[in-house]
Amino acid sequence: MRKQIVAGNWKMNNDLAQTETLISSLKAQVKTSNAEVMIAPTATNLWHAYNSTKNAGIEVIAQNMHFAENGAYTGEISAAMLKSIGINTVILGHSERREYFNETDETLAKKVDAALAKGMRIIFCFGEELADRKSGNEENVVGDQIKKALFHLSAADFQNIVLAYEPVWAIGTGETATAEQAQDMHAFIRKTLADKYGNDIAEDVSILYGGSVKPANAEEIFSKPDVDGGLIGGAALNAEDFFGIVNAF
Ligand SMILES: O=C[C@H](O)COP(=O)(O)O
């Protein structure tokens, strides 16, 4: 069943004290919503965030994980480690991970497998760069990213997959895809899934949009039929802005 989701990706922001402050502000704003609400603090603050949001209607999720179960991977965190502190959802494939940490479709496929093997839910990110859009190649790029990292999965695996379309040119730039551009790409993504897995699976997968979503543009973007929510960066660092977006549903 397709869900509406608004997830705040805090990226490398907020130390422990700032995390406590922002979570208190978020808890003060939470009310019954049509959307599932998630926050992704940095790894050092996951355990604290998990404990301070229990029963608050906010799921704490991770920004990344390694594909190995354990071993000599200095600085990395495994799915089992996340699960052991109550984290059941992980963002994978964010464009910043692809760009600055050389994550490829191949390593992402392994991360996807590792997360699913531990029963985790995945928010899988992808999106084209500005040059791809300017050359009219955005659907090829996005289609390839999805196929290479996800098309080895079974139809049943998609119960634990949420997709997040994030055009790289719209991330942190203040430049947003128009609601029509988002809808067109989301419809293409759903068709790509339907061609491989059938309509029922494609209709059930939630597809989020990410890239400079703000309270002022969220309602229009979320009103589109194939947009099921947002992955929010900058605006997730302010409780009022974040809930301005959540309440756009
Ligand atoms: O993960 C979130 C996205 O990168 C969007 O970030 P942004 O809302 O700051 O553009």
C-alpha cells in the first residue's frame, strides 16, 4: 500500500545538544498527519534521537550504512548495528554519497541487499545532474540508476523500498524542479517499475521528491498524483519549516 512520507535528512548537521533542541521543537509541532514523518540525524546521534522520539510519531532513520555485516571497514556502520539500536530504515544512494564517497550503482546494489537481508526499509535515492537534464537525457540516467541498483530484486522486496527522486541540480541550490517536472519523472519511474514488476507493485511503491522543498512549494509538489512525499534537506533543520512541509499533505 502506497504511503505518504516526509523524511528530513539532516546530513552532517547538528551535534548532540543541537539534536536535542531540534527534536524538542519537532515534538512540539507533531500532530496527527496523513504522512509518515522521519528524521535522519547523523550517526553519532541516532541512539539519542531514537530514545527521545519513542512514541512521538517520528521515526528515526539512518543516512547510510555499509554492505558488509562486520569486519575491517574503518569508520563504517552495518545494518545489524543500526538494527541493534532500533533503526529500521536507511537512506541509500544519496547523490552526496555518490559524488563525495564514490558510491556506484554496483556498491549500492550490495547495500540494498544487505539492508533487505536484515529486514530494513530503504529510501533509495537517485537523480540526474544538470547536464543530463539540459541534454534531455534525464530519463535514461534515472532509468539506469534504478535498473542497476534495484532490478535484481524480487517483487516482494519492493514492500521495503521507498524511492526518492532527487535531481542533483535542485539539491541545496534553492532551485526546485517544477511540480510538473517532478510529476513527469515520477510517472516515468512508476512506468519503469511497472514494465519490470507489473502495475500492482509499481502502484504500491512510494516515490518521494527531494530538492529544495520548502513550506511554500510543498503543497503544489505533493498535489501531483505520483508524488508521495518528500526527502527534505535544508528545511528539515527548522521544526516550523519541516512541519510546514509535513502539513502540506
Ligand atoms: O536529502 C535531501 C536532499 O538532498 C534535498 O536537500 P535540500 O532540501 O536541501 O535541497
